[in-house]
Amino acid sequence: MPHLDFMTLYILIFLNSLTVSAVWAGFAWMYRPHTAAQYWLAGTLLSLVGGLVLATQGNEGALVPAVLGNTIIILGFAQFWIGLRRFDRQQGGWTVAIAFTVAAAALMIALHDSGRGRAIVYASGQSIVMLACLFQLLRKRFSGIGTRIAAIAFAVALSGQLLVIASNAAVLAEALEYKVYYALASYALLCTVFSGIVWNLGFALMAVDSLHRKLRGLSETDALTGLANRRAFAGRMNLLQQQGAEEAGGPWCLILIDLNDFKPLNDKFGHLVGDRALTHFAQVLLSCSRPGDLVARLGGDEFALLLPETARAEAEALAQAIRRKVAASPLSLGESTAPMSAAIGLASSDEEPSNGDRLFSLADARLYENKLASKEQRPRSGPPRFHLATQGYS
């Protein structure tokens, strides 16, 4: 077994932390709102400082740099844990991290006459923080490749630290020669150093995946209303059509909805009021939808609902509920209100089971018929207004 001395390993800790810190510094600067990255940068910077301090203790392990360096590294590992909490949108952690670090430092100082005892304390301190990080990673409901990589790296590093604890205890019990312990501990430390590179790689993949999901969400979200946009609508409709073709799901329905007389409202009160009307109407639709339904804004005053696992009769009942809710939810215009109504067209996958475009065209044709019927019911004189359409769908 090749000989490894701790001085070399401490320098390696410093160089490794310096490299990873440079990466996290760039990431934290480019993506400043990403709070987790800032804590992971803090963790690598503290590991860098701790490695530098430990390099001054020599192979004999001078007390002050040994205690100070290991205390800083334990605090650095705690930053990784806090960063994982922030990544999962959890607050807190600082009080626990500082209290734990201070307790570990106090124990190491109390064992100033026992190098092996101090080694057990700092290895235990690092192990507990690694275990907390591993638990934080494993409790994630939806884990990607980055989470798995980080979890494996922490598990490997944890096994190395447990080996350090066991070998130190064996030396104290005079069950293991110091020479054998030294070799085991040096390789365990090397394992921790390279595991640190790997778990930081896992963190980076987690951060990139998070940004990708956020970007995808923005690309599939209507900026004004917060509803799904046409891209998300098309993707979900294709999925429902595919599931229907594979007989993996039951019938589904499509509802197309237009606000009546939206242009006159826009022309009379301005685009800001028009935007308020669209946002208000979007909230009405959301309040009427069920879990699993997709509510989308296709553009302008055109909206749509995709209803998976829904028969036509159930979809018609939902459409009527939307009519009633729209009628009962006028748009507030300061001291007055503007009544609102909508034209609706509905189609079921039972009518066009194999062609989503034809199903959309069918619903669109019924929407147009409903809009014309609602116009014919209005008085010939008087200003245009939002009018409640009461016609059927066919």
C-alpha cells in the first residue's frame, strides 16, 4: 500500500477546495438569486481555509491548527447542509450549525492531551453533518441524477469517516497498531476529499436541473395570467391523444372559451383594464377547474380547458358551472362593475378519437356558433357589453 502523509492530504484539501470554490463563485455570481449556490460556495471556501490551517500543523498534529482547522471544516460542511435546505425552500439551520460546530470545538479542546480522541470528535462531527446532508437528499420526493450522485458521494465519504472513527477507537483500545491506523486514516481522508468533488458535481447538476425546470416553466406559462400557454396546451393535448390511442386512459374533453365583447371593453377603457379583465377571467376559470385539469390561455381572449378522464356529460356540467361563475363575477372598475360573459365550444374525444386537430376544429366551430347565437340575442340598440351566452354547444 503506497504511503500517504497527512501534510500532503491537507494541501490536497486546500487545492481541491480552491478549484471547486472558483466554480461555485462563478455560478453564484451569474445566478445571484440562487441562494443554495451561495451556501455551497461558503462551504467550499471554509473547507479551503480549513485545509490551509490544517496544512500548518505538520504530521505531528499541533493542537491549535488541528482544532481550528477541523472546526472550520465542520462549519463548512454545515454550509452544504444549509444550502440543501435552501434548495428545498426550507429556512433555518444556522443556529443548529453554529451550536454543533462550537460543541465539536469544545470537545476537541477538552481532549487536548489525546490526539486519537480529538480525531474521533472531528471525524464524528463531519460524519453527523454528512449524515444530515444525506438525509436531506434522500427525503426529496423527486430526485434527478444530480441528487443521486451527491447522495452516493456523501454515503462514500461517510463510510470513510466511520472507518476513521473505528480505527482511532481501535488504537485507543490497543487493538490496532498506529502504523496501520495511519494508513487507513490517510486513505479515508483521500476518499473524503474526492467524494467532496463528486458531491459538488451533484450539487451543480441539481442547480442546472432546477434552472432548466424553471426555464421550461416560463416557456410554458402565460406571462399575463399565469395559466398554461399554447405550447403547454399543445403538449398536454398530444399526450391525451396518445394515451387515448394506446387505450391507456378514458375519454377526455376539450372546452374552448372566448370572452364576449372583449374588444369593445379594450377600446373603451384601455389595454390595462383589458389585461385586468383577462386576469380576472383566468382566476374564474381556475376556480371552476378540477385537480388534473389544464387551464390555458391560447392568445388574446381565447382560453381552453383540457379535461382528462372526463365524459361529455361531466364536461357539459362543468361548462355550465363556468357560465354561472362568470355571470356572478363581474369585473370591478372602481365604483362600478362590468358584467362578463363567455362563448363556449365543447368537444369530446369520443367524437374524434384519433385526430386532435379535428377535435380542436370541432370545438372551435361550436364556439363560433355559440358566439353568433349570443350576438343575435342582444338588443339591436345600445352599446356593446359583455353578454351572457346561454346557447348550447352543438
